[in-house]
Amino acid sequence: MNSRSTHLTEYAIKEIISEKFTSWNSISPSNISISRLTGLTNITYKAQAMIDTTPQTILFREFGNAEGFVDSQQERIVFKTISDMDLGPQLLECGNSWRMEEFVKDGVHPNNEKMADSDFQFKSMGVLQKFHQMEIPIVNNGESMILKKTISEEMKANVMKKIEKRELYTDVELKQLECIENFLNDEEEFNYLNEMTIRENHEELKFCHNDLNQLNIFNTSKKDKEIIFIDYEYCSYNYPSYDIANFLNESTINYQHEDEPYYVLVEDNFNTSPIQAHFLALSYILNKECTQIEINQIQRLISEKTNKNKDELKNFIGLVKQILELRLSEQEIIDLFKEISYLKRRIRRLQIISNLNWVWWSVLLAHEKNSLNFEYIDYGFLRFKMLEKLLELEKARKNTK
């Protein structure tokens, strides 16, 4: 994915760094390497001095254009708070249109096989559980703004208005947008989504990331920071089930694909998402309710195939119950698994809303000034097709009850 046409030049980035860090003043430009990294909202660079200095490597982030989806001031508060708590990369310097951050030196983005791996998912849900316990000084008015905005009449009107600017789009994009437009005009579908999201909603709002794709996660060799979440543009108080649902959706898309459009749906991950939703719900609740000794025992049980089919998951659950029986009563275990079943249902429903949110994101950012050179409409159509399939499965489950 190429950057927008008005992005900062390498020379400008070097000048900004040198202004903030005097140690870089005497370094010859030929001894400074600037390389572009991947990203869907911001433009990020790795700036590295080829000689010994402090800091030697910097992540330089130029803020992108995601108007209506990102509150820049709120994002700055979130990043600084998480940095101060030592729960993410350290903040080095910040300007109006850019930020310099600690570069996670040994960080590796998980591939899709890793994103669907049971051990990685179990550990990620443990990190997410802790993430959700953070108290961040941003607006929390008692409702999920993402859900409210995603299925609002205002959002539908804004998206429809953008689609009507047909001169912006190629013939292929117009055909894709026609499917999305038909969905927009289907009041019955939107009524169903509204009813679905409020059904059995007993969740407490927590501080959520809301954008846990593989590019926003790092695997490191540090035991205390084995999994790190980065990029907090879309953070807000939201339902934990939405965060988990979005994590699951994102695990089905490979954003490190080498060929255009540089992303692709991983069919195996998508097709096994119902089982993975159950496993993620199980992992999240176990990390919340179990002792560290029990968590260590459960981790030893996990194999690569734990979350690939119903029989493997059923066997795993049976072994987990044997561990829990040493501490919990029969009724306590029943109540625990009721909580897991409830969270699983919420995850599967909010997978649909998560995809819808990114459909709207794609349409509204497409062909906008200062947006990235990214196939927004094609990407939005991919998320729309995922939405359609998940909605079909949700209706089928409802009809069999």
C-alpha cells in the first residue's frame, strides 16, 4: 500500500527527529535509514541511525485521515496513558500531525496461522482481559458509541451520500457499491441488526482496542510483554465481546499479502470462526476467573488443534472442567460455562457489526483527500461479503431454536 501524495518527505522526517533529539544533529543523512511500514490509517516509518546514539531506532507515525472514525485528541490521551502505565510502546515526542514512539525491536506481527493458533489466542485473551481493566480518562457515557454509530440513521445517510458520488468510482467499484447500496435500503435487515445487538445485552462497558488486526499486535521474546497491542486510534469504551469479535474477524484477513491489493481472506480461518468464537469466549473467561496455577495447567493442555473442530474443543473443555472441579462446586462450574456460552453468542453477533463498521469506514474514506492509496471499496466489499455470510449463519441459528 502506497502512501498518500502529501505525506512528509524523508528529509522532513529527519529534520523533525533532529530537532527533537540533538544526538541526531551530527549524524550524516547517509547514516540515517527511513523505511515505510505497513498501516491502514496512519503512515508509519522506521527511522534508524546507522551509528550508536540514543534513541537509535524510532517509530515515526504520521497521522492519517479517518475523519468521523478517529478522535485525534482522544487518541493522544490514550497513547500517553498507556505509555505512562508501561503497557505499550513508550511515547518519545508528539506534534500536531505526527508522533515518535519507541520501536518494538524484537516485535513480530503474527501471521494468520498464528492468529488462529489456540495457544496464541488463549494468551491474547489474557492480555485483552487486562487491557479491558484499564481506566482511561476518556468519555464513557454508558453506551457503545461504535455500535450506536454503526447502525444509526445518520451513518446510513452519510454512506448513501458518498455512494451517490458515482463519478468517483470505477465500473468495478460501482458494481461492488451496488450490493452495499441494496443492503442500505433494506429496512428489514437493519431492524434485525438493531434487535440482534440489544438481545441479551448484559455486558459492562470496558476500555476496548476495537482494531486488533495482525498489524496492531506484536509477538516479542519478553516474558512480561510476550504479546503487545499497538495503535490506539479506535480505542473507546465498548463491549468486550465486540473487541473479541473484531479480533476474530481480523484473524481471517492476511494484511501481509505480497501482491495487490495486499490483503486476502484466509478461507480456513473464516470457515472455522464459529469454533474459534467459542474458544475465544472460553479463553477470555478462564483468564478472568481462574487462578494462575489453573491457567498454567490449562495452557499445558492446549495443542495446535484445540479450536479447529467441535470434537477437539469438546475434549478440551472436558479436561478444563476436571481442573476446575478441584476448586469449584458443580453449580459454580455450571454458572461459569453459562457465562462462556453467553459471551460466545455475543461475539458471533457482534462479528456482524464489526464488519459493518469497516464497510462504512471503507466507503467514507475512499477517494478522499489525504486518504492512503488503498483499495478501500474492494476492501469494504470483502468485509461486506463476510458480513453477509455471518448474518446468514446467525439467522440460521435463530431459526433452529
